[in-house]
Amino acid sequence: MELITHRFTPGSKEVLTDWYPGSSLEMDESVRARTTKFGSLKYVYPAETMRELRSWFERVDGRLPGARVLYWT
């Protein structure tokens, strides 16, 4: 399994809010961590939230025969 959490850039946020006005998708920069991986600013979930999410998915992973988490970000 490849598990990729929601992240956004200032540009992608603008596109998404134009395409889906009134969406309940959380894109509040004040509650996200900032990263500049590969030279581009991105807003990601804070470390504690990422640990909680990974823990949940690892429990699910143990219940799926033959499934392995190959990628987590």
C-alpha cells in the first residue's frame, strides 16, 4: 500500500477552492506544518497528527493478509 496524506501548496489551494467552493476539506495554513521539500512550500499535517494516522493505518495493515505499507508520507 502507498499511503499519502493530504497536503497542499498555496497554488493548489487556490485551484481547489475555485473548483470546489464551500468544500469542507481542511486547508487552514495555521493548523498545518510547513515544509519546503524539493524547493516548494507545502502545508502538511503536524508531526503528532502524522504519528496518529500512521498508527491507525499500521493497525489496519495487520488485518489485511499479504498487505504491506510500502510508502508513507
